[in-house]
Amino acid sequence: MNYNKYQNKANKHLINIYTKSGKRITMNKLIRRIKDYENKKHKLSPKQKLYNNIEKFLSGDLTDNDLDKAIHYFIGN
């Protein structure tokens, strides 16, 4: 794969492709960052899921019933 494909993959997963000084990172560093992201577990704890649902509710993306279900699931387990 070429650098542009890795760059698109990094953008998809919101991986930073620039150094602190604003230059692009090298291809090897980019490949390592993408592999690290793909090998990392992305499972959230029940507490984090509940927190995310409360944030969605406060922003208006979640209804009362959905929030009640999330709280019931958290408390019941």
C-alpha cells in the first residue's frame, strides 16, 4: 500500500498523522500507529457506556425511554 492509502485509513480512525511541529510522520511510524490502533481492544466498560448514554441524552440525541433502558441495564448487572 502507498502512503495515501495509509493516510486515508488513519483519517478514518482519527489517528494523528502529523508531528508536534506540523510535519507529516514517516510511513513506518504511520504503519505502526495504524497497527497499534487495530490491535487495541475497543470495548467500553458498562460505566463508560452509561456515561456516553447520559451525554447523548443531554445533547438531545437520546429519548427518555432509551436512557431508562440503559440505566436499568447498568443497575441490573
